[in-house]
Amino acid sequence: MAPTPQTNTDLAAIADALRASDDIVICGHVSPDGDCLGSQLALAAALKGLGKRVACLLAKDEPADARLSFLPGFADLVPAARYDGPARTFVAVDVPTRARIGDAVSLLDASETSVVVDHHAAETTMADLTYVDPDAASTTMLVWELAGLLGADRIGDVALCCYAGLVTDTGRFQYQNTDAAALRAASEMAAAGADAAFVSRAVFQSRSEASVRLEGVAIGRMRLEAGGAIAQSWLSREDFEALGATKADAEPVIDALRSIAGVRVACVLREQDGAVRGSLRAKDGTDVAAIARRFGGGGHVAAAGFTLELPLSEAVTTVGRALEEAVAVASQAPLSSDAPAAPSAPDEGVCRS
């Protein structure tokens, strides 16, 4: 029988539960980023080192970001819809809600014991055992600690995967979540074999030609509104098709908009899978998660996302209006440092017309 759900147990209890299981699946959120995949693959490496049978699942049957293909175990990722389950223990990392685990919901429901390890705050839990630390710069920091509690060998693969998640979720150690704890963890991971220069080249200096050209398209049609406080752009399905670009190729675009002096909020809308997906970034006190929630999405204060089932032109107008309202409110407060952010939208709910 599964334990009574606990909204914030401790990592030691989760380590005990994983130690007691020999059949484990690990899933992250849809459109997995570096922290998500790094958390999955690091925990899998730690558990496999203890002799456990472990599978890492993709929430949706779609390719993961190729920039992260250097992560050990990346080639073994299995779409949840194609996994021959269920498994005894279901672990969700870097994802707080059922809506974000896609095709893996049935595996969650069929498991004997379910676990969540995350750094996104959530009002409810979907698992029997949940550990959430919103102050952690990345979920891989929590997985790093968990691997230590498991008594697993953290040298090599575990360190590399955890470092990749940490460096991406801190924006190359540029965001305010780059605190002393994050830097200590990075130091420990580097000492355990994570090659910082290698990760930086693989993730941040290996963009495809299509990605760079797609950024040029977005910058070419960028709008600066509210006296330069808002940078908004969009990418159509035709833009992707013309360049042979993937959705992963669009991920770096928003950072270019965010880097403009005076911009408080950056937004990129992209037409994808019959809907419009929005990514939001802030670099002051503007709460973009609140903006995303208006459209059924969510995320961090300075990094959020959502999905709209609207025509692209209508989405541009609707979101632009919401951005102007949010910036008008935020402009009454003084500028502050960046809040925690990630290089890709951490949450994308759906808002229908």
C-alpha cells in the first residue's frame, strides 16, 4: 500500500523509498529543459549504480533538445506512451503537476509508490512522497543531494548531469538564484568530474544555423513597447518550415530580447502544434508568472510560459495588452535584480478562445 501523501517530506525518506524499490521510472515535464533532463539522467545514473532497474521517460513522444544529447543516458530516453509499464515506483522531477507529465499520467496512477522532487512551488501534490525546495536554484541541486543520501557514486555521470541542469537554470550563473548554495554545489560537481567548459560549449555554443537565422527573423519583427520596457516578437509555423527549424531552435531567441537595455519583460510567441506557445522573461520585479497564469500557464517570477489556442495575430495583440498592463503596475516599483529564471518555459498551460 502506498504511503499517505506528504506535501513536503524530506529527502532522506525519499532515499529510503528508492532504496526499497528495484523497478523505477523517472519522468520530467513536457518540453524538457536542461534542469529537467539533467535531473532525470543524474538520478537514473545514481540508481543504476546501486543495481536498480531504471527507465527515463519523455512526457511526450517528441525529440528532446539535441543540444543536451551529450548527457549520459540521453539516447536511452523513452517516450512514456511507448513504455511497457507500469513500474513499481514513479518519480517525477522538475515538475509539480499532473498536467505537465503528459502521457506519463497513466504510469503515475498505476505505480505502487510515487515521488516528486522539484524546486517549483505547488499548492497540491500529485505524489505519495514530495520534496519541494523553491529556494534551490535547480532541481539538479536536490538530485545531487539525494544521490549523496542514497550512497551512490556521484563521480562522473551524476556530476555532469547535475551541473548541466544547474548551469542552464541559473542562466550560466547570471540570475539572482545564483546564490552561495548554487556555487558551492557547482564546485562540488566540478570536483566530481563535471567539465564546465565542455558543458558550456555543448549547450550555449553549439546552436544550429537554423536557430541563429530564426533569431534573426524574430529580431527583425520585434516590437518595443511601453517606452522600451517590453520586447515582443513571434514566430509563425511558416518561419520554422522555411528554415527547417525545430522548436528547440527557438529557445535562445528570448534571451536576445531580454538582453536589450531598458527591457523589463521579453515575450516570444511561436506557432506550434496548432496552438501558440508563449515564453516570458523578466529582469526586474515584474512577475511574469502572474501574466502566464492569466492564460492558464505558470512558472517562476522571472521565467514563465503558457499556451493559447488562438490565431497567432490575435495572440500577439492579446498578450501584448497583458504585458503593457503588467509593466504599468511593475513600473511603480524600483528596478530589482533578476529573479530565478530558466532558458526555456517551465510551464505552459492552455488557454482557449
